[in-house]
Amino acid sequence: MRNAEELVEDVIRQYQDYVNPGLASLMRFAGFGDVEASARGCIVTTATGAEYLDCLGGYGVFTLGHSHPRVVEAVRRQLETMPLSSRTFFSAPVAELAERLARIAPGALQYTFVCNSGTEAVEGALKIARLASGRHRFICTVGGFHGKSMGSLSATGREVFRRPFDPLVPGFVHVPFDDVQAIADAMNDETAGVLVEPIQGEGGIRCPSDTYLPRLREICDASGAYLILDEVQTGMGRTGAMFACEHYGVAPDIMTLAKALGGGVMPIGAVMATAEIWSRAFTDNPLLHTSTFGGNPLACAAAIATLEVIEAEGLVAAAAERGSQMRAGLAQIQSRFPEALVEVRGKGLLLGIEFAVKDVAELTINGMARRGVIAAYTLNNPHVIRLEPPAVISEAQVSRAIEVIGEAVAEAVEMLSDL
């Protein structure tokens, strides 16, 4: 029987030989050269017995923490009755989830298509917008991230991910984020929709001005284009509101969800739209957009339980409270290293630390990992470390994370100064 060290080496070898050798090297360099074995709440335990405080939260997946017992139990009950749908009869889990989402969604969002991931949700949103509008063009933002399948990648606003797959789906233009005039200038009669994140996640945890989303709402209303909000990362309480658009008093025509919707137990995505849009898209043919595994009973059971837990445990308010604590601690670290840390920003428990030098960010992540705290940088802006811990994180755990981040930044700054 293999001991822990042998298991780790075997798994890393398998990654190098059969999964992705470049990824294996990157993970080891970042300080994550171990194998995850179990997780509960905010703590991830590896095969070697090391424990890590998870301040990354699966890039927004684990708002409820790892293995929330209520969600796990809901999935277990469903597993024992009907794990997958026959796809021939009505599905009670799909129906219940769709109704619950309609009750809490912003504005007049009523209908839901349930899929398996965030990128699938965005694909659905793009197709629905084209069907309903009869138009083909989309305005997106530089630095925006909407997924890596071909349609959602066409909307994603970073060339390093887009260029290797050119030519992508035509009809997408990218303008600067938080620039109302750029949106207005790009709008024309062929624009089906404006697709933005209420807060850019992979773009560096960038919050727009208070007037940005309200002005986009006005522009879309005037032009007949749809406002499509990607709440895959920002939704389900992450920012201290159930949906980030609520901070700005704006309701979308179409909205995408995923990540935390599955309670950290099952993968699931969803795209919602108004009744008017749905009737335009699917009245003639309700089977234009389907998914074999989308809306499966296990994922829907997890999502229903997730909505119940968020309400019962007050996790929206918890995200706001713990987020304020964490942001205040990060601001103190910034005051100690003003030349290294450019800005601390975000809402709730979606926070970013921007570094002047990318290498300091990378070294800080490594230093945090060696001290037992997990974080990562944002895909579209490697100068920014993201912090997205579960909303069940305690006050003491936040204090511990702040202590570790301060130590790691100090170490990284000193290392670079010695070079």
C-alpha cells in the first residue's frame, strides 16, 4: 500500500504523463504540489495530512463551504431515487428549481434553462439573445471572462485565450470596461445584446462606477438590445447581495448563473430570461436548445438545497460582514507596503489585491500556500490576487488569513529587493 508521499508523486507523474504536463509544473511552482484528499467548511486537507484555509473557494464555487451537510444529504436522497432523468417525462426537481429562481431573481426574469456549467450558461444566453432579437452582434468588455467554449470564448475579452483559436464566432466586439460612451459608440441596429459581468472577476476584481450598469440599461432600452449580465461568479450571495446587479439597482433581460449554484457539491449552470424573450426564442420550436445532462436531478437537488441554506444561514449578510473585515485587514497591509500593493478592491467576499509587480503577486501566493492559505491570481490580470473564501468563514479564520497574507507579502517584497 502506498504511503502519502508515494501517492503524491504518483499523481503528479500521472498529470505529467497523461493530463497536462505544463499544468503540473505550474501547480508545483505555485506551492500546490500535494494531492487534495478531503474538505469540510473552509478547510482543505491533503493526502499528506496538511490543512489549508481555503480563501480561493474554487474560484467562487464554495460560497457554502466544502461538503455542506444539507446539500450533501439532498444529493444523497436524490441519488437513491433517480440519479439521472429519463428525458421523457416532466422533472419535479427542474420545475421546483426554476420556480425558486424566478422568485428571487432581479426584475422580470421568469424562465430558466438549466445546464452544467458557466460557459454553457453563456452559450445559452447568446443563442437566446440571437433568437429573440433577430440580431447577431454582441458588445462585450476588454478583460471580461465568460468561459472557454467557442461562443463564450468569443465574448471573453483577453487575446491570450482567444488568439490560438481564431477565427472565433463572428459578431463580437470588445470595448473598455466601465466606459459608457464606448458601449454607446459600439451600438448599432444589429446588436443583439450587451454582455458584461456586474463586477469583473478574471479581469482583476474590477467594480464599475455606480452609474455604469444603470446607463447600460438605458442604452439597451433605447436601442432594443438586451442587457445580459454574467452572474456566474458574482451571483448567489458572493458580493454581499444575492446578485451583484442589485448593488447597482439594475435588472437584466438575460442572466447567467453557475459556480455556487450547486452548493459546492454538484456542477450546474443556468440561464434566465424574461417571459417576452422566452416566447420569442422558443415558441416555434421549444427544442432549439437542449442538454442531455442539463437539469439532471442530482444537480437540481443540490441547487434547491443551496438556495435554502443561503436563506436559512444568512449567508448574504455573512458575505458582506466577513468581506468588510477582510477588506479592512487588506487595507492595513496595503498601508504597510504602498509601493508593492496598488489597490484593494471588491465587494463582499469577492476581493482583489493588485500588485505593482506581477512577480510579487506570484511569490505572495506561494508564500501563502507554504503557510497554509489558498489563493490564486486572476486569469485576465496576473497582477491581481483574488480572495473568494466561503461565506461560512469565521471571524478568526479571516484574521488568520490576513496575518498570513501580510507575512507572505513582506517575504515577497524582501525577496525581490535582494535580487
